[in-house]
Amino acid sequence: MEIEVVQSGVTEIEVDVMVVNLFEGATAPSGATGDVDSAIGGVISELIAAGEITGAESELTLIHTPKSAYPLFKPTRVLVAGLGLSESFDYDAIRRVSASVIRKLRTSRVRHVATVVHGNCTGGLDTAASAQAVVEGALLGSYRFLKYRTTDKYRTPDVSKLTVVEGDSLKLPAIKLGVEKAIVYSGAEILARDLVNEPANKLSPSDLADTAKRVASENGLACIVLEEVDVIKLGMGAYVGVSQGGPRPLKFIHITYEGDPASSENNLWLIGKGITFDSGGISIKPGPGMGKMKGDMGGGAAVIAAIQAIAKLKPKINVHAVCAATDNMPGGSAQRPGDVVTAMNGMTIEIDNTDAEGRLTLADAIGYARSKNAARIVDVATLTGAARVALGDGVSPIFGNDDELVDAVLETSKTVGESMWRLPLDSVTKRQNSSPIADLKNTGGRGGGSTTAAHFISDFAGETPWVHIDIAATSMLDITRGWMPAGATGVPTRSLIELAMSIGKLS
């Protein structure tokens, strides 16, 4: 979708549809909506009076404005978008409304849409952030993964152009800034969605590494990919153990952005789980739903996509994206329950369940980061079904050992609309990972499953400031919700970008 910003009156721009808005409870249109209403003879006022337009959130009313009836009104149609109650209106509401608008207009085969910036005149909302939310809602809300659909003869085309309209020249710089950020943030999240939606036979660890190399090459970043022989030399026995059951070779991916090369200690390490297909290994998963395990590299997709945007936005911080990519398969050489492996940091791990493999790969990825003097670590993983039991599929649980870093992650997730909630790392659940024959085992039983997994990872983070984000429930959805489509959501790509930007501003 092409995005542009123009200075124009809402009645004077030649587009297929002009989008304006109305708050719930408003008895008369005002602002840009009032200008449109006056130009089309009070039609909007009449529909409000009749109760057909109420302003309820995502209520969409399309009004045809033919030239024969309104010769001085240039848009072919007008869409009045309900914003909901003004007291609860925020940036997430803007994203939701914008997503609903773009999907509605796609079904009407609209190609060129113009919109005002919802929230632009609302107290407490920033103009640039509002413009960013409008465009993010449109780009992310219109997303479809149709790469392998070849027989949809009646598929409606996407909206090809979105014009953001503003009459006040003083607001244009802020709006353009917000739109530029939205394009970068959304482009990254769409990349993450595309990777997660790819079938496992089309996305191997090697394919994921090739994507990382392309991202690095296109954005002037350094990228190294370690092979099995390399990680064995580094002592990554936990990671290698996961990979040994399948025929596709592992790939350990490390991308580096240097935003503050004079201060190597000013760094942030983003570590993503990269299981390109998770059968469960010897502890094989049930058949129903296993197809979704193609998305078990959602954390790896998010960190690779995030560093693409970070490279474009150039915060003053050094950012490293790491993904220990592999399959988890039940081949004849697969590791077994009861095996003991040794991680890079020297800790021994009893394999209680081979389906608890993600934490094993993260253990060695975090060990690698710490060996490179990581100052802050954020890991992202589709780690536990217990995350869905605890918080459902609308909120990602997070854990951490550093309040400042945890608070920063929570704040940035709130800014971009990717909900997270901190859960505790208590001493009782930590004991559930105890092993009688090794330093720890890789599962702690059913109770507190997300917490015991986080405890396991925390043992490898040590004293380094660290946050763990469990996206097992939020990485993929069964139904469309706001700007998040059914299928891959791309969560928490935009949170990671925003985190790097916010820390970079403080450096």
C-alpha cells in the first residue's frame, strides 16, 4: 500500500473514499466531519438524528456522494468511522478503527482512500503518535498471507493507496514523522508475520538464516551464521541436543547493529526462539494442532524483523539479534528423556521432556550473549502452553530479574499496543526444576508451567539484566482481532523496536 501525506481540505481531494469520524454520543458532526456534512447537504446530521450513525467504535457508515448531487464535493464516497467513547479513546482504538476501515473498503473494491488523523484534535493524544497509529492500523489490519492461494478467482484486491489529509500546515511535520515510523514498524511486523506463516517445508533453519543474511545485507548490518561444528566447539550441548533428531542442519544466527560503536557496553541483546518445526521430539505432541508448530520460531522471526527496523531508525545503542534455529524431530538420533546435556556455561541439564526444547536453545543463546558481554538481554519465545492457561491469547506473560528493564519492556509494549503482564519468579516454583542427577531438569511439571520455564532460563541469564517474553498464546490467533489477523500476529516485534528506540534515547 502506498502511503502519502498531503495538505488539503477534506472536501477537495479526489479519492474513492474520504474517511472522517464521530465520537459515540455526539449529537452533531464537527471538525472535518462537520465540513463534509456541510458540503453534502447535512446528510451525516440526518443519519445521526435518525440513529443510523451512533459513533460506536468501528461502526462504519458508507455514504455515496455522486457528482450529479454534489458537484463541488470531490470524494466519490464518504465513510464515517465510529471512534467509541471519547473518555476511553486511545492509540489502540485508533489502530482498531483504522484496521476496520481498511478491511471494509477492501470488500467494496476501493483502491484509493483518504483519511483524517483520528485523535488529532483529541486532548492528550500526540499528533505524530496518532498518525502512526492510523497508518499502523491500516497496514497491519489489511495484512493477508496469500502466497500459496492460487484459485481465488473472486478475491477482492487490496487498497492500493492511503492518503493522510491535514489542512493545518503546522501539523504536517509531526504527521509525516508518525507516518514514516509507522511504515518502518509495520514493515518489520509484517516480515515477522510472513516468516511465522510460512509452512515448515518452506522455511528450514537454513531458510531462516538466509532471511537474516538478506535483512543484514539490505540494511548494512553484520551477520554471522554458525554451523553445528562451530556451536559444538563453543560447548552448546543443550542446543545441539535439540537439533540431533532431524536431518536439516541447525543454524545459529547473530545479526549486529552498531548504533553506538564508541560504547560497546551500551548494548541490547534480543534473543528469539527459532524452532522451525516442533514435533515435540521423542516426547511427541498430539496430532491435532501440530500444524501450528511451524510457528515455533515466532520469537526468532520477531528479533530478526525488529533489527531490520532498528537499523532504519538508527537509535544510539548497539543491538544484537540472536536466533538459535533448528527443528525438533523424533528421528533415530534424537535425544531421549533421561539424557543429560551440558550447556555452554557448563551447567548440566537432565532432559525430562524433549518437548521442552525451546528453553534449551535459549539457554545456549543466552550463554553466547553473556560471553560477548551482554548488558541487557530480552528473550522472546513461543515457550509454554501454560501461558495461554494463565493469561489467554490477548496478553503475553513476562518475567525478569531487573525491575528497570522489566518496566521498560512493559512501557514500550503499552505504547505499541502489544499487551504484556509481569508474573513473579518465586522460590517455590523454582524448586520444581530440581534434578537428582544434574544441575537442573528442563521441566518443572504442570503447575506454574510458564514460571518454571522462566526460572530455567533465568539460571542462564545469571546477574545480567534479563527479561523473558512468552508469546506462545499471542504469536498466532484463530480469529482476526483489531489490527491483528487470524494467523501470525508478529507480536512482539514493534515492542522490541520501541524498546531499542527508548533505551537509545537515554544513552
